[in-house]
Amino acid sequence: MADALLAPQFEDRAQQHESAALGMWVFLTSEVMLFGGLFTAYTIYRTLYPHDFAAASPRLYESIGATNTAILIVSSLTMALAVRAAPTGARRATTLWLSLTVLLGLAFLGFKALEYGLDYTEHLVPAVNFIPPPGADPGPAELFMVFYFIMTGLHAVHVTCGIAMIAGLAAASARRRPIERLANTIEMTGLYWHLVDMIWIFLFPLLYLVK
């Protein structure tokens, strides 16, 4: 009897899972290389201009950054619970945890949008209305803000993509599709979401806690 959960190109579920995992890890490796390049460039310039970077960093809203860190950590938990629930056929639990992950992701973006608005009013946007902090060289201080907007903006794009994928899975789960069919996709999406969370855990101290 044919396995309803097995795609025709695979011999068994183990091979299907391993193929999906391999593809996702290759993709995640490319994401690590992308952000790794930015982290390396940031570290080089921070080493060259420690005083100016340290003078610019306190102008960021550390409280918002800390709040968003807590939000993403909790969202990793809800996503992990969804990954755990899906293979058991627990539709309601899976849909609930996926939906909560989406809401937490939206909360993160909401706080980030608020922070960007405050950055604009505080004249922190490079090439638009930037005013350097007292005692800092305008060039390196503005460069710090360039890194800040590029790195957090790129991260926000990844969060948005993750929200879209998870929302689609939550909708599919709620439409009474066989939840077991979604389990593999939910697990792979969970890996992506955990990477997004981990990147932010690195971004927060690098940008907000510069001393």
C-alpha cells in the first residue's frame, strides 16, 4: 500500500526527510555566509573606529532591542512546540503554536518599525538627516548607523519571509489538511526561524551594547 505521506521520488520517509533537511541546511549555510560577511566588515570597522562606534551606539533604543530579543526567544519556543506537535496529528496545537509564532513575529516588526521612526526623529538616518553624537567623528559615526540599518533591515526582511511561510502553514493546518503531511515542512521552516532568531541574538549585543 502506497504511503500517502511519501512523495513519489523518494524510497521511504527517512530519505524524504534527509533530502529536505540537506536542502534546508545548504540554504541556511548561505544565509550564515551572507550575515557572516556583514559581521566581519562590521568588526573590522569597529576595530578601526572604537571610540566613534561606542559614541554612536548609545543613541539606539536599547530597551526596544531588548524587548525584541525577548520576543524572538519566545517565538523560537512556540515554533519548536509547533514542530513537536505536527507529527503527532495534534491539529489544534500545531495551528495554535504556529499562529502565536506569527503574532510574535509581527510584534517584532511592529517594535522595529517604531524604532525606525524614533531613529528618524532623533536624526540618526545616514544621508537623510544624520547628526553625529558630540565628540565623535561624523564619518565613522555615520558608518555605524549604516551598518545598523543594513543589518537590522536585512534581518527584518528575513523575519517578514518567515512570518509569511509560517502563516501559510498555520492556514493550511486550520483548513483540516492532513497535519502529518505538513510536519516535514513545518520542521524545515522551524530551522529557518531559529536561524533568524539566532542572528538577532548576535545583532543585539553587536549594535546596542557597544562599549
